Amino acid sequence: MKEKRIWKLGLAVALAMALGLAGCGGGGGDAPAPAIPDQFIDNVTVPLTGLTAGGGGFSAATAVNNAGKVIGYSEDATAIKAVRWSVNATTGAVTAPETLSPLAGAANTYSAAYAINTAGVTVGETESGANIFVAAFWAANGTTATSLSLTGAAAPAAAYGINNAAAPQIVGEATFGGATHAVLWNSATAAPVDLGLLTGGTSSSAYAINDNGIVVGEATTAAGVTHAVAWSVSSAGAVVLGPVDLGVITVADVGSVAFGIDNTGLVVGESETAAGVIHAGMWTLNSALQPAAKTDLGANGSASAINNANRIVGHLGAASVATVWDLRKLTVPNAAVVETTFSQATGVNDNNLVVGLQGTSAFVAIPK
């Protein structure tokens, strides 16, 4: 797989092995507006245990829905498996992880979960034969994988995003003519819709879709570099617009990728300079999917996800610290966890629960 799997799975697994294993208000009348605080979060960080039976205990959380269902992956005695936890945001209680199994078959030992919608439908990827990976979903409260259609396409494929439409739309990537293309599954049983490439480009991937059918991800340009891109799709599954090249965050950058989008058209991701410095960034899209504004969120970082309640999550700094930005005062990023080692925040729900990886363990940070 491409950037998303490297970011969400490959980096986390490599690390584990290396370590041994809503807007603001104003005052009325002539009274001055209340000051915007410098700190927006005060979290209780709860570790999420992994599948330890015969495994090394490694786990990572990738997303959380508004019902407190957290998904991700963990190692067991044989391989990485997709998992799901339930978090009580009032008490901080967390259930033991449920395994979201790969497709049935002795050769299928691997699965990973990347996104979950409000209804609890989870999407990701699973092994389907030795070293063959396909996009899959798990029904709400279900633990059995079902592969998404590859009619007209081929493996490898993966599902990275799902929205909250009445008939949820799923995005990811699949293989067409030997190349990776961004795709849309307009339902859990629909054939993949090829979202296409930039003119002269050779590959693309879709990483997130909002409830209005705006899709974001990455695509190669005619010059062979990767840029953040956006598409608009209809409720019927047709491509209305795109891919639209969102460009890079600053003039010093040469490449970019978009990982998340909220329902107002704010897009988050990262942008890279020619010297290899990666900056967390945000694009503000207009109705034509053109960037009306671009915001640099800081060097040595990446913005992984954005919710519909002012929060962006990701990581910052050479040591990689899980980070939360508040849209009301972006200049003051906050550490998402009490830092002890490497950490990254990868998901956030509309109640501002933050999930990710700290060291070799998944975590959820619950606002006090």
C-alpha cells in the first residue's frame, strides 16, 4: 500500500520492533470579549491493551467514533489483527480488545482497521490468500470481515475512510492496470468507482470522505511528485469534480498529502520541503475544491485527522509528540498525552476524544 498504510501501520510496526517487541464566543454590549485561553485540553490518558496472547503486546489506535468505539490493530501470536475497543468517556473505562478477524481461510492471518463511522461500521484491509491484501469492512458490533467488491479492479486494495451518509460511502485504493488508483465504494456491496488520476500522473489514493461527499487523498503529478488532492462525489456514486490538485502548503514545499476533512471543507495533512522537512498543514477549500487558504501548522509534524468541533490531531517535533490543535487559536498546539516517549495522535471524534499510539501501546485521551 501507499502513504496511508506506511503512516498508520508500517511506521507503528517498525517502531514496535525497534523498541523490542464549537467555535469561540464573544462578549455582549460594550464588555470586552473573553480572552481565548492558551490551553484548550486537559486530558486523562488511558492506555488501550492489545492482543497479548502469544504476542508482544503492541497495539495502535487509528480512529474513534462519536459512540466511543475505538479501532486499530494489534499483534497476536501469529500476525497483526484489526481490533476494536469501547471507551466510556465519563468513567474512563475501556473494554478488552475485540479481534476483527481476517477473511476466513488458513492463509489469512492479517487484518487492520483504519476508519469507523458513527453507526459503527469499520473499514480497513485483510489478507485474502497468502500475501494478497483486499479492502474489507466489519459490520457494526460484528467481528467477521467481508471483502469489498473488486469488480473491474484487482488486489492489492484497501479501504481508508467511511462517512455517515444514510448509505455510507467508503474510499480507499485498488489496482487498475497494475497501478494504484483512488476508489469509491458507494455501498458495502458496490463495485469500486475509479476516482482517476491527475493529468500525467500514474497513481492516486483516497484517505477520507466527509458527509457531503468530498474526498481527499494524494496523487502523483506529471512531474512525478505527490500532491494532496480532492474529489467531489454524488450520493449516487458519480465523480462530480476532481481530482483537484491542492498543491503544497508553502512555496518552499515540493510534495503534500491530505489525510482528513471535516464537514465544512477544512482539509488536514502534511507538506514536505525539498530538504525533506515535513510540515503539518491545513487547506481551506471553496465550493470548487480550490484552496482558498493554506495554513502551516508547524515543522516536523503531520496532521492526521480533523473533527467537526474545532480540533485537529497529529504530531509535532523531532521526537514526535502527539498533538492537538484548536481552530480558535492554531498558534498554540497542545500535547495530547503526558509525554514519555514517541507518540502520534491519529484520530479524534466530535466529543474530542483523541486516539493514537504512545510508545508501543494504543491510547485514548479523554477530556476532563
